[in-house]
Amino acid sequence: MTLTPNNDGLPKWFIVKTRPSLEVRAGEEILSLGQTVYVPQYRKEFQHARKKAWTTRYFPLIRGYLFVMASAHWNRVLGCESVAGVLRSTDRGEAVDPIPISDAEIRRIRDKQEAGDFDEMKLHGNAVKIGDQVKIGEGLFTGQRGEVAAISDENIVMWINMFGGATKAKVPVANLLRTG
């Protein structure tokens, strides 16, 4: 497979638009063509309404899109049933070249995905210790990450970066998510 390198010699990727809710299926079709494909995903944890058991599911991070590594035959991707098209730049209203994404940018997304930065995993009971990193999942400061400073039965006191420095915040355990 011949790769189309960027100026820095690294391979480049193209953004492929999929049919609605078919990101994973499109990724499988493209992979079966022998192409390198990346479908960024995150994990989300749910509690079953009747059984009360917790389950984890994966969801596409960027709904309707995935990335395909450029190669001599990458345009076969357009023939896949689950693919709607490729994002292209325009020149005077006419679509021209596919928009490239650098390998370094894809690597940054992958690293964050592997670290669990996008995940929505609940804290269960006393599963957190002082010094652990957590993320606020609900409320005014949703998405803020911080270090656990103190723990009580219903709340956690954590350090978050806000207002130009580290600030203590008291957050209900039910509103927190695990990181990583």
C-alpha cells in the first residue's frame, strides 16, 4: 500500500462522511478493502432501568465521520455502501481536493481516547481515593477535571483549575465521572 505523505514525511488522513449512525459499519467496510481506518469512540456507562446492572457501550466520538489513511487506492472508499462522501475543500464553489488531517492530529485524538479523556464512566460507591483524578459529569462545571482532596458519603471535595488557579469545589458523588 503506497501512502501519500505530508511535507514532514508522515502519512496523512482524510475525513470520510458516513451515512447516519453507520460509522462502525463504514469502518468495517473500508477495512475490508485493505485501507487503514480510524473510528474514534468513547465509552459510556449506563444503569439498566429494570435490572439495575451497569453496562458499558461504545459510541462514535465524531458522529457521522471517520478517518481513512491516504493511499494509492483510498478513493475506493467512496464505493462503500455506508459511506456518504469525503470532506473536500472548495474552489469557487466547486469541490476539489479532500481535506487532509495530519498523522500527528490523529495521534493526539487516539492518545486522548486511549487515556479515557472522552469516556463517561460513573463512580461507583467508594471507588475513589484521595489523590485520584475525576471529572465533573453534571452541573455548572461539567467537564472540569481535578484531583480528589476529601471524601464524604455524598460529596467529594476536589481541586479544579479555575479563576486563575487551583480552587476547591464540593461536588456530589453522583455528578462525578471516572477518568482514564
